[in-house]
Amino acid sequence: MALTASVVIGGCRPARPRPALPPTLPAADRLLATVATRRQAHTSLRGLAHISYERAEEREGSRHAVVVVPPDRFRLEVLSPLGAVAVVTCDGRELAVWVRRERRTYRGPATAASVEAYTGLPIGVADVASVLLGLPPERHMTGSPTVVRDEEVGLIRLRAPIEGGRQEIWFAPDSQLPVASETPLGAGRVLRVELTDYRTIDGVAFPLGIDMRLIPDGGRIRVRYEPPTIGAAIAEDLFAFPVRPGVEEARLDRYLTGDEP
């Protein structure tokens, strides 16, 4: 699985009763305000998570140190008992991937193509930051949203027209927290995000479980956080990976096309 290939539940519980859908649906503006308020509150995140990358028959997972600052900065360190075996940084302009055993740093622009190199999902860096912060990808609406009952899954469904199609966000009927979203990426592909296991952390409800997958037949990323710190000050230099003596530099776009660095 691209770069991840080089670096790297049991139990049954009775199902909880599903909350009933309310007789009167909340207004679209109210649901959107819930997401906007959460976006304003999630000014940064620092924590540990088990992240697994799945594509076709491949599955690789490990413990990561995660740091995120919206709208488009993040740092992921793939951890081992001997320290970090890989580091991914994005400062909103450049995406860098350092692989310890290769003694090489791959660099490319902060684009969806660069993200695809190590995740298998062609999503923009702002979407990566939003999802790691426990939020749906942010999109500008091009028309009026609508709210409907999704009886099949027992959730409130908001449909918002956006450039290139329609973004859909599902909300829990009791808490009205976002629990899933589907966002078109172009070329018939859709990014499905699921947000689960909400806990109150630093006064904010945050989902410790986050799943991303590409519909119809793309890869999947599963994130399982330990309770993170939200809203702490983060040093800006964490999001850029410096050139290191003795470490080869390679262009990420050449890696993707199979050319020699």
C-alpha cells in the first residue's frame, strides 16, 4: 500500500436500543450550526491513536502520535518500541514522508495525490485535518440544504448541494452530533466518514472512533484514538520535516509514477 507498506475485536455485546427519531426534525440551520460550533472548538488536537490502512487484501496498522491544527496542518508519527519508524508532516504547502529504514524523505505538494501515496485515499489535506479532528469534510454550499428522516438507519439526514454534487451528513437523533458523512470527490468517487464512540474531552464531545473509506471500491482507514488533548497550543515547526544529513531526498510525485527518485 504505497508508502505504508514499507513502514510498517473481539467480543460480543448486546445492541443498544436505537434512539427514536423526533416527531419534528431540527432545522437545517441548527444542524449546520452544530457542526460549525464544533469546528470552532476544535482548534487543535494532540494524542495517540491506533491507525490501520486497508486496501484490497492488505491491512497494516500501528500506534501513531497525531497532531492536527486546522485547516490543513498535521503530523503523524508511526511508533515502535524503538521510536518513530516513519513521520508524515503537512504544513499546508508541502507534504513530507520520512521512512527510517529507507533513510529517505519523500516530498511533494500538499495535494490529494500526495495524500494518496501513503493512505490509498485521494483526499485533500484540509479533509485529512477535518476528519482527524472528528468532523465531516468542510464544503461550501451552493444551494439550500434539506433535512429528512433516514428510517433505515434511524438517523437524521442532512443533504447539502455543493460543487460537484451533494454532501450528506447524518446526525444522531438524541444528541444531534454528526455520526457519518458522504462527500463526492469527483470521478464517481465518494468519501464516507463514520464517527463513533463519542466522549466528552476538555468540555467537547469527541469521537474516539473514526473510519474513512472510498466508495465504491477504494481503501479504508480506521482511527481509534486514546482520549486526546484538544485546544492546546501547538508549535508551528512540528508541521515541517527538515532536511537531515545522510537522508536521501526524493520527489513524491516521481514515487507515485514509479520513476527513480
